[in-house]
Amino acid sequence: MRLRRVKNALETVENSKYIILKPESHKGKFNEIFGNNNPIYLEIGMGKGDFIIQNAINHPENNYIGLEKYESVQMRAVQKLECLDIPNLRLIHMDAENLNEVFDKEIDTIFLNFSDPWPKNRHAKRRLTSSFFLNIYDSTFKGKPHIIQKTDNIGLFASSIVSLSEYGYTIHNCSLDLHNEDMENFETEYEHKFSSKGQKINYLDAVKE
Ligand SMILES: C[S@@+](CC[C@H](N)C(=O)[O-])C[C@H]1O[C@@H](n2cnc3c(N)ncnc32)[C@H](O)[C@@H]1O
């Protein structure tokens, strides 16, 4: 992903009412931030935010946290949220590698949307569905680990299916053409870009029993 340095991005992100500053201080008690015990859905690599914002607006019965490591990207989501009041949505600016410092048995589902594919074998550990990351996610889940992935990249998709299966996940639902399935779907920015060029979107829903 090509990144531009954006002036004041960190300041803009940190000043947003949606951002959780010092997220590690809420470890094990994120439900207090939302003021309820509704399920918490976490999107890792939220990018510019369309997916998590639409989910939160359409599903007030759930809580949503969007996580992104680059402030210049997350700033775009923060700008979209400026005039909106969405009580069941929060954002965190951090790298998913540090998730264990922040969450303890409180996440219902992790969304991985159009994650960087890292096609070279020597970079396989960096894929967000590698065993390295699946191991990090384990202790964040409240109940059975549950991951939903969307991607245009068939190489990443295949690698995810192998990695999730080897790690003990069962793929409950899978599609090579999500947009032709009869199911609710909120598009991400990348998804919109790829599907408008005619590319098919891959989807999987996996649970570790
Ligand atoms: C290809 S973009 C997709 C963005 C968005 N999900 C979409 O579909 O439009 C991948 C995003 O994941 C973020 N990302 C990659 N690795 C991450 C990590 N370890 N922790 C947090 N965010 C990460 C990147 O900064 C980038 O914004």
C-alpha cells in the first residue's frame, strides 16, 4: 500500500471523539466504554472506515471497533465521522501485533477486509491470517474464535483457508463471488474499487470450535 505523509494526521486522529487513547488501560473492560454487554466486533486494518461505519450505523445492537496502524489512513475515517454521532463505534490507532496488550476475552468476531496479501513466502508471517496472528487473536476472543475475511486476492484467500484450517478453524461459509450471494454486505473502499472493475470478491466465515 502506497502511503502519503499527511500533515497533522496523528493530531487529527487523536483528537477524534471516536478514538480510544491508551487502549491498554481498558483491557478486559471495553464493555464499559460502550456502556453495555453487546457483542464487540473488531475490524483489523479498517482503512478509511466505510465498512465499520456502515456496520455500526445499521447494527446498533452490536459494538464495533476499527483498528488501523497508519494515522494518515485512519484520518480519512475520522473526517467522515466528524458530523456523525454513532455511540456503538470506536477506533484504535495501533498495530495488530500488539492486540494482546489491549484485549482480553472480549471480542466476538474479527473482520479482516482486503488485508495486505504479502505474496512472497518469506513474508507469509505478516499475513493477518498467518499462525503468528491467529495465535495473537486467540486470547482476545470472548467465546469461540470467529473470523470473517473478504479479499480480492485469491492467493491470500487460499493461504488463509490453509492457515485457518491448520490452526483448528472450521470454514462455515465460503464464497468466490460474494456479490452474487444473498447476504448482507457493506463494501469497503478497496472492495468498491475492485468490484467496480469487475473483480470477484472472496469471502469466508471461520470458527474455531
Ligand atoms: C489494503 S488496505 C485495506 C483497507 C480496508 N480494509 C479496505 O478494504 O478498504 C489494508 C489496511 O490494513 C492496515 N494494516 C495492515 N497491517 C496492519 C496491522 N498489523 N495492524 C493494523 N492495521 C494494519 C493497513 O495500514 C491498511 O490500511
